[in-house]
Amino acid sequence: MKASSWGQAAAVYLDRRIIAILFLGFSEGLPLALTGSTLSVWLREGGVSKTAIGLFALVTMPYALKFVWAPLIDRLRLPVITRVFGRRRGWALVTQAALMLALVGLGSTDPVKDLWWTAMLAVVVAFCSASQDIVIDAYRVESLNEDQQGAGAATLVLGYRFGMLAAGAGALYVAEFFGWHVAYYTMAALVAVGMVTILLNREPKVAVSADSAARERHVADWLEARPHLTGRRAELLAWLYGAVVAPFAQFMTRRAWIAVLLFIACYKLGDVLAGVMAAPFYVDLGFEKTEIANVTKLFGLWATIIGGLIGGVVVSRVGVLRGLLIGGVMQMVSNLGFVLLAKAGHDVSALAAAVAVENVCGGIATAAFVAYLSSLCDAAYTATQYALLSSFYKLGGDLFGSFSGMLADRMDWVSFFLLSMAGALPGLLILLWLIGQVRAEPVAEPAPAGSAE
């Protein structure tokens, strides 16, 4: 690729809308560690048992179930707020304000005295965070042109990683000097980053697709033919169809939609399998906590960022499906770094090399994957469909990843990471089939000059 072509592809990151996605990605990534790894440190310092801490993983279930209430956020108008700020911006501000209050509430609890209150408010934080994700993902997809989706996905990943860094290392630093309550209050204040970003940007303009308009006109005709269904009952039926039934019905009109869902569930299985057991692997090799933090968190963050930015450029140049294939193969091969690390043992240079390769390749694959999920959404049902697809991916990863410890207990680390490479094959095989289906689609021939349309 010529230098000028790369320059033109990279220039997309200077677009105002892309820059806004960076800050909204920060707002998305911020709450995740506050109900995960950061909260686990607080609980353990308070003397909470490891069994109880393990059960706290269930507080993040709202992320996997967000498709259930996504139709409400997609279609429900908020009194006054929707009229003033617009559909997406209004819901974003409401979910962000709720998230800020929930974090203050979680930070005010004492897990030593009343663990149940801490657990309940952690679920509330996860619910508000998942709701914010629904809105921001829809806002991103609707704000960007088709050729910007790859860069938008890469920028979202970049902002997301910065948010996780703030809620991870940042919250731990604040807690060290000022205590846990102040740490969570500080993180709550940082939610304002997303709120200010929403206020400084416009509501996206969404053109209703011909397909969605035809579907909703069909239900209107159906109700008109049944005069006994009038008033509020007819309005409720029409709203339920448009908000709940139509998004799923529209998605199922896609060619090979079952294969698409299987691909989404399988694409990152090898990466998930290796990732869940990465921390125990480092500990078994004798790395200290500071070594793990410096290499995997700080150094690894920048490797992921670089990979995500490269992934955005790759997708913009070769297309989403080819970008997925390139990222998927790189993601699979990158697990060889863990195999080599297992043979090298306690070697910080080998750890840095393995983390660099894995995170750069994973960043490229993730940027392509987010762009692919975005491309599957109909403009009329963005929030509901994106929530469905991302939830399907998370459920697949969670179910598969839950077996990683069982597998690691029954084999050595070299065999385990070779197996994790094999875990990437189903997703790649489905992707190759999908690419073949796209190539097999007939290309419409242009109409002869002067013919009637």
C-alpha cells in the first residue's frame, strides 16, 4: 500500500465524530473493572472469602442480558428529555447520570459489614453500565458512515482501554492514598467525561430503511383491518411490534443468519480460552504482581491500542470480512507466544514479547469484529440488534471460558495453549463459508440505457 493511501486511511481518525467515539469509549470501559477486578481487590482486602468473590462474577450478568431491555431504549421516548436532547443523546445522559449515582452508592457501602448491599449495588452499576453500552453503541453506528465503521470500532476500543486503565490502576492508586470510598467517588466523577461528550455533539440523523418502513406499515394495515383493536390497545400492539418483534424479524431475513450468529459466538473462543487462564499462567511461572502489572497492564495496554488502530486502517482498506479473516488468523497464531513463554519460564523479556504479539493481534481482530457487528445492524433498530449480537458473543465466550480452568488442570501449559489455538478454528471455518456465500451472490446487472426504472 502506498504511503499516501495509508495517510488517507489514517486521516479518518481526525474526524470530529471519531474523536467523540474515543471519549464515549472511555465512558463505556470505565465501569467494567469497578464491578470486576478492582472490586475483587477491595473485597479481598476486607477479608471476603475467595468463594464469595468468585460468586461476585455473577453481578456482571446484565452485560449478557442487555438485549432484553434494549428494545425499550431503542424505541421508548423519554418525557421532555427526548424532545430536548434527541433519542440517543437523551437516553445516554439518563443512563450516565444513573451510572454516576450507582457508583457513588457502591462506593458508600462497606463489604465487611454488609456484603449483600455491596453485591446489590454492584448489580445496579452493571445494569446502568450495560444500558449505557446499548445507547453508545447505537450512537456510534448511526453517527458514522459505512467507510468509517472500522476506524470507529478501533477508536472505541482505544477509549475503552483507557477507561479500564482508569478504573483499574487509577482506582487502585486513589484507594491506596485516600481509601476505597474516595476511589469510587472519583470514578463516579469521571462518568462526566461521557456526559460532556454527548452534550458537545449532535444527535445522529437516521434514515428509516425501506424494509423497516414496510414492516411497520404492514402491522398498521393489520390493525386497520381489525377495528375492535383500537385506542391504547392498538397503540401498545403497534409499539411492541416495532420495538420487540421487528428488530429480530428483520435480522432473521438475512441470508445465513444462523451461521452469522454461530460465527459471532465462535470468532474469539480461542482468545477467550487463553485469556481466562493468562493470569494463573503468569503466577505459575513465578512472575511477581508488579511484573505482571507493568507488562500486561501498562505495556499491554499500548500494544492493544496499536493493534486496534492498525485494525481500523486494515478494515477501511480491505473491507470488514477480509479484515476479520486477517485478524482471526493473527489472533490464533499469536497464542504461540504463550507456548514459547511456557518453555522460557520466568523471563520478563519473553513475557513482554508474548504480551505484545497477543495484544496487537487481538486489537486488530477486535476492531474488525466490532466493525462487523456494526455492519449487521439495520438503521431503524440499531440499539436492539447491536445489543443482541454483542450479548450473543458474550454468552458464547462466558460459557466456553468457564471450562478453561478445568482444561488447564488436566494438561500442561504448552498443550493448553496449543488447544486454545484450535479453539479459533471453528470461527475461522464459519467465516470462510460466509465469505464464500457473499462471493456467490449474483451481481445485479445495470439496466440498459433509456429503460424505465
